[in-house]
Amino acid sequence: MRLATLLEGISVREMTADPEMEIGGVSYDSRAVRPGQLFVAVVGYATDGHKYIEGAVKNGACAVLCQKKPTVDVPYILVDDSRAALADVGDNWYGHPSAEMTVIGVTGTNGKTTMTYLLKSILEKTRGAKVGLIGTIQNMIGEKPVETEHTTPESLDLHGLLREMADAGCTHVVMEASSHALYLDRTRRIRFKVGIFTNLTEDHLDFHKTMENYRKAKEILFRNCELGVFNLDDPAAKPMMEASTCEKLTVSIGCDEADLSARNLRLKPDCVEFDAVIGSEISRFRLGIPGRFSAYNALSAVAAAHALGITLPEAADALRVTEGVKGRVEVVPTPGKDYTVLIDYAHTPDALENVLKSVRDFCAGRLIAVFGCGGDRDPYKRPIMGRIGAELADFVVYTSDNPRTEDPDEILRQVVEGAKGTKTPYIVIENRRAAIRWAMDHAKPDDIIVLAGKGHETYQILGTEKTHLDEREEVAAHLREE
């Protein structure tokens, strides 16, 4: 591709590279550069790509796109923001793939993963569509899984993935749009048809510093989509709507002001049921994922589907046969036992509160919560989560999540601070495997054990290393040991 074509839509401050130069590829990793490729030097939070320009040139880079002039002799393109330019170059290089499909973006603290799976199911079952999925658990091209490193890949990789989806015949893409990805321009140049806001609660303050910054990062989606779906029951919805430039569709449980509302909500041990109402249309819905939050997820998914021309009865039929998502209120087999084990990804205060309250709705015995907090992440939520567990569970086993490079005992000390002043009994068992076994050994008939925080993850991060830890395997292994 000609360099001039690759730079279309990019504001260039200064350029010594020949615009007629043929570019054989694009890379933002100097180690991956091949002869004839353009190297994009991105200023990151861990390191600065400009430090590796010399290495990129040694590997054969024919030109460099940067925001600081190179200190080595190489043709360059100087821009104000090389991170934003990387997204623009990626979109140009891959031929604007998002424009060839209907792209739906989901943002919010909780519910993003479940929402994408619900929408994928609705589109497949009602329209026979081939749907691409980009998210936390995995990326999928139709039914083909594709491994992922980030909730939302780097912009160049994301446009490449979208091209792969378009070429494979995908007509729709549903993707999680994290606050990091939106703020760091990873989703830049994507043509979103619909954006969905689920909720906003404390998370990622180690990165965004304030809740206002966190909210503003998510608002970016609604300046880059045609229509936004907003959960009107969340306090952040109205300021986000005021900051948006798209058309708006609101959802709520019981609020008549919303465009789409849920009425006659029934929470059952194995499902949620409700009547969805929009205008003069009304349909009865059943989703086999328990919990009030599941009703919110279903409502927003249905609203997005409705905006795409799918009727309420069609969506209701699709969700009735939609299965749950791995690691989201997932029931773990415990043959021969009279207690229940659930796995959920809840790793934020709001998510933990939601899952414990939801389980309480159908728990006949004691509710036992097993959870901790991750290291090298927002420390402010640790005592908050500790208190939520103590207030909503009958017994708490405080344990490690992903301690990463922090001292796990110190993390637990901060979490347990939140339990002070409560009357709920608890125990601290740092080793997560031992914590799971302790909870199972002390469970009584009709108890429900909630293993919160890991969800779909099959590993634990200790220091800088990932070690295998699948909670489903741990439960099964302990049952075999008995």
C-alpha cells in the first residue's frame, strides 16, 4: 500500500518519508518489524515506543510514524498523537472493516460479557447471522474461538480482527468496549451502529483516578455510535446521555419514563421472568440466568436488538433457549452433595453486591462467600468489598484473587478491614485452593457457596507468573478426595 493511502485522514505535522513509498506492513512492536514495514512508535504507560525506533530500523523498518523526531536516520512521519494515528493507520491498512458490518459496542463496569453473548445469541437465532464477538472470555468469529490478551485488543490488532471477521462472512460484531480501550483510542475509527451502557460503579481508579474520569472515558463510545442504549436506573446514565451525540433509547425495571421497561419481574432459582414493554408492544421473557442483574442485561440486549429491527416476540423466543455464560452465576456440578457451588466473575463492589443479593433471593440455606481482591489494581475497593461480603453473606472466606506483585496477606488485611463492626463470622485462608476446600468441607444442606472473582479465568497470577487454577477442577478434585 502507498504511504499516502495509509495516511489518509491523519493530520501530519512534518514528513520526510516519500508519500509514494510502498509499505509492506505495519507494526507497533519493534521486535516484530519486518523489512519494508512502517513502525509506529506509541507512547505507553509502561514504556515509550520511541525508545525502540533504532531497533525497528535494524529489523528493516522503511519509515517511522512518531510524535517525537527520531534520533536515528530514518524517513519519518511526525504527528501530534501517534497512538491515535495507529488506529487510523490500522483502519486504512485493513480497508475500513467495521464499515462492512453492523458493530455493537457494550461499555459499563459490569454486565459487558453477558450482554455480548446475549446479543450474539439473539442475532444468530432470529436472523441466522454470522456474528463476531470480541470480549473478556474470548474472541469468536462465528463459532470459531480466537484467543485474546485484552478485553479490547490494541487498535491495529482490533482492525485486523475486524477484517478477519468481515472476510469470514460476519454481518454483525458485538464487542466489549472497556474504559481503557476507549480512553487509549483502541476503538478509534470503528463505526458503531449501537452503543450500550450497562452501569457505572467503582473500578479501575488506579488508572482513571476519579469516577468522573472513569465515566468520561465510557462517554467516548456515545460520541462514536449512531444510537445509544442507556440503563436509566443507573445514576450515571443521565450525565452520560447529556454528553452523548447519538440517538438515545432508555431501559429500566419499572420506570415509565424509559423507552423499554420490565414489569412483573420474577426472580427464580434458575431464571428471571418479566414482561418487556415498549410503546404498545409487550412480550413475556424468560432467561435461564438467575438474578436481577440478568433482567437488566436482557433488557439492554433486547433494546439493542429492537433498534436493529428485531421484534420483542423474536427476541423473547431467542432468549428462552439461550444458555448462560461461563463464569457468570455458573453452577458447578457437585454430584451426591446437598449444597450448591456457584462461580461468578464478580470482582468489583457492585458486581459482588449484585451476585450475593441475587443468590440470596433463592438461597434456602446459608450463603457462603469466598472471595478476595486483585493486586496491582484499585486498592480503594478492597475494604468496600470486604464489608459487602460481611453484610450480605452468612459466612465469608476471605482469600486471594490475583495478588500479582503485591503481598497477598497485605491485600487480605485491607479487605478484612471492611468486615470490622459486622457480626458475620469469617475466616481468612490466603491459599485459594485451600479456601475452596474449607468452604466445601463446612457446607451444610441447602447452603450455596459463591466463588467470586475468578469466573471464567483458569489461572491465578502470583508475582508476574500465571499458574493454572480452574475452580471447576478444584471442586471436582476435592469431591474425588473425599
